[in-house]
Amino acid sequence: MSLIYVLNGPNLNLLGKRQPHIYGHETLADVEADCRRVALEFGHGIRFHQSNREYEIIDWIHEAHEDAAGIVINPAAFTHTSVAILDALNAFAPPVIEVHISNVHKRESFRHHSFVSHRADGVIAGLGTEGYQLAIRRIVSLTKPPA
Ligand code: CA2
């Protein structure tokens, strides 16, 4: 079973517990369950992680080199600050889809720039936590051999 990594950055452990007007009512555990269900439909497994520490996210991207079909990443605030995460993703060949729960372009101007978008094959923003499921479907279609 090939694996899709789903990586989540700082504070996303608070999902569903604070600021539901911005990020909705689903918890990160709900998002993980949704991701597993969708991936399984296509015969994929999921490695699902969240960290408040930049180096842990970088280490998981390195680990994904070994066995991942693709990466879905919501880098959270590291989106707007981290050249280190961009560098790690640049060294990873399979598809990368960047997800934001909120529409970052409707928010403060400092959220309009993403380092990760320089590498991402696709970006989803403002579709709520459903964006994760759509990102997994996109990874599957990008990795499927042509019929
Ligand atoms: O919209 C997104 O998914 C973001 O990546 C979320 C980040 C933010 O810094 C980005 O600009 C956009 C913030 C994640 C914080 O998550 C929380 C969830 C619930 C309550 C508090 C924080």
C-alpha cells in the first residue's frame, strides 16, 4: 500500500477547539479520519502528523522520500516564513499539494505570500477542512498511471 503523507504545522492541534468562525468545527482527529477514508478508497495509506516545531516537519518530509506517493501539507504559519520547509520540499520529487483551511487571500496581507507555493503542484485555500480530501484525490490522480 503506498503512502500519502499529510503534514500539519503549528497550532493546528487546536482545530475545532478555538476560532471555529475561521477554521470550522472539525478537530484534527476528524480531519485525519476523513483523510484515511478517502485515501483507502484508492488503496492508499496515510501518515498523518502535526507539529509546532519546524524541524519535525522537515524530518517528516525527509522520511517521505523513502516511501511516499505524495505530500499534502498545511504548513500553517510556517507557510509565510519557512525557506527551510521549501528547501525540504524542493528535494522531494512526487506531488505536493498545499492546503489552507481559510482563504488566506481574504485575510491579512502577510498571509498572501507562501514560500511553499514555490514548490507546490497545487494550492487549495478557503474550502475548509474539505480541502484535505480534495488534495488527497489530486495526489491520487497525479500518481495514477495513464489508462
Ligand atoms: O488557513 C489555514 O489553514 C492556515 O494555514 C492556518 C494557519 C495560518 O497561520 C495560515 O495563515 C492559514 C493557522 C493555524 C492555526 O490553527 C488554529 C486552529 C484553531 C484555533 C486556533 C488556531
